[in-house]
Amino acid sequence: MTGYSHKRSGGQAMIEYVVLILLIMGALFVMQKYLTRNTSGRWKTAADSFGYGRQYDYRGTLECMTDGNVEDYFFYNLTCYDQNCDCESLRATCPSTMTECKDYRKTHCTDCKHDCRVPACN
């Protein structure tokens, strides 16, 4: 057993590592389409779970809003609210004093949001 060394030279070890890395990169390149489709499918599944299986339709999808009020939490149709309620604009009609104006807007806007409630939103 003399004369045979199990010690590898530095160059041979480096070549083996390069070949190993190239094989791994080649395998990933070959599986690229499979990995892409897998990732896309998982993203689609996650996104569909937010829509409860429903898809967006620009002709029939309602844009629902909520004011975030915890005591009276409900959704209303945003298009109806924008067309029929004038609460947030500067042109909104108010009584003379600021306190009366805040109270008026609060009650008027809440009533208007209740009028724009749609069963499809809730």
C-alpha cells in the first residue's frame, strides 16, 4: 500500500464541486417550468381563498365600503353613496355652527349609508 495516497489534490476537489454545482443548476433548469407552475398554482389558490371562489366582473361586481364604526358595522354600496350622498365634499349643506354641522353630517351620512345598504355587500 505504499505509494498510493488517498489525499486529493486541491484542483481535483474544486473541479468536483464545480461539477456538482453545475448538475444542481442543470436539474433546477430542467425543472424550471414545473416549479413555476407549482408556485403560480399556490398563489392562485391563496388568492382565490380571499374571493371565496368568486371572480371580479366589471359589469356586476359591487364595490362595497364600510366606515369602520364598531358599534354599527355594516357594508354599503360605494357607487350609491357617491351618487346620492354629499357628506365629505365642501359643497355639503350644513347648519350655521361647526358643532351643528358635525352632528348633522354624522346623522345625515349614517342615514345615507344605511339607505345604500345592499344585501350582496353584507
